[in-house]
Amino acid sequence: MALVIYDQGYRIQTPVRALFKPGGVDILQPVKALHPAASEEQRIETEAERFSLPHEPQHKKTARQQPAQRAYEASEEVLEKRGAPQLLAAQIMTSPVESISPETTIRDARERMRHLHIEHLVIVSPQARPLAMLSARDLHQSALPAQSPVAAIHSRHLLAASPQTDASHLAASFVEFDLGAMPIVDEEDALVGIVTRTDLLRLLISGAHIERWA
């Protein structure tokens, strides 16, 4: 297994690109501003998107998406040619993983990230199934009350990888789907680790196995 999608804690067989478009996934529930100033900013941003995005020429959109898609496809071709992966997710992931429940408040999630000096938390079900990835950016962009549960802002679908996923495949997925972090799960759906964009950048800086990424 390389990449797998979870829908509310359960694996689904839907192809990755059918749900995870370049640039990430939609939020389960749209965040609504709670005060006039925020509402006005959101209205302006929405108007800008409404007038600019639909009129972007299709060939420009395709050109913008091509580099990430080519990187992703190239990583798969490399894996097929060279056989066994050289650098695995299990070798670079952080474990144990900091997780929270869907009922955790936005305030508590923010405080936990601040206290631990991290930018991602994995939301898990009462059965410890991975449900969603919560980032500091998600919390920063939310206009919901601080006492609201994180369940109100997380995405429905979660993209995860196995400990045996090749690092180059992970890196290409981060680029194509605009990810900040990805949980690592075993065959029993147990959360065993997390790989962040920072982890991959450290690999580039250190040069570890970098010749095998080409």
C-alpha cells in the first residue's frame, strides 16, 4: 500500500485524484465569519475568486497543475523501475503522533500546538481511527468561536500512507496535493507516525539518499 483515503475513519477505494485535486481538498463545513469586518474581508475574497478563477484559461490551469502531476507520476515510474524502495516513510516519520478527538475545542487545539511547538494534530475517532489532519493554518483561518469543536472545521477525507511508502512518492504527493503533513498508518488502521513537509525539507538539506530521488 502506498496512499490510502479515509472517509470518516474508514478506508475507501476511491482513486486518490478523484477526491484530492491539486491544491488540496474542500473543508467539510464552510467557515463563516462572526463579525462585520471579517465578513467584509470574506466577501471581497469570495468576489475576487468568483470573477477571476472561472475566467482563467483552461490551458493555463492545466499548465499550472502539470509540474506537480508530472512529479507524482515520475515517482511512481521510478519505483517500478528500481524495485524495492530506498528510503521509507517509517525511516523519517515522527512517532508517537499527537492526536485529539473531534470534540476537542479550537482553543484547546491551539494551546496544545503552542505548548508542543508543532503545527499539525491528527484527529482520531473514539476507536482510534484516523479521521482528519488539523493544521495551525486551519485554526488560524477559522472564524468560529474558540469553544467550537475541531469537528466543525476539519476535512471529511484524509490522505494517509503506509510505513513502506517511498519517501520520493511522499514528496511528490505533498507537492501535487498541497499537503503540510500526512499520517502514517499500518494495515490495521493504527496511527503509527506522521511525516511533515519539514521532515522532507530536512532530507533535502541533509542530502540523505538525494541521488535516488532523481
